[in-house]
Amino acid sequence: MKLTVLLFAKLRDAAGSEAVTLELPTGATVADLRRHLAGTFPEATGLLERSAVAVNHDFADADRPLAAGDEVAVIPPVSGG
């Protein structure tokens, strides 16, 4: 299945784009998505582990299955003062 994944902040910088389109197998989960992104952008692996994933505007756990057409966003932690 094809998914478009929105990326923000340093993840966007690592990918060189604000969105990437991925091909994942049917039944893939958020954890599978993280592994795929880490393999594609190894310099962002640590950041991916700490980032939240939202699916269709709701934060998602690692075991949440994904479906074609889902809106997926990977949101890194924010710091500031």
C-alpha cells in the first residue's frame, strides 16, 4: 500500500522534503513505518524513536495498523523556553 507521510522539523530536514511517499505491505503498523523510515533516513533513527506518529489526526501507538489513504504525520519532540 502507498502512504504519504508528512514530516516536520529535523525529520523534514533529514528527508529534504516535507512529505515522502512510502510503499508498505498491507497490514503494516506504525512500528513498521518507523523501521522503514529509519532504514531510509538512518541519520534520523534516534529522532524517529522519540517522535510521535499521528494517523488521521489522532496520535497512534506502535501496534496501530495502517491503511492506504491514511493521513500519517511524524512529529518530533519540541523544545523551547
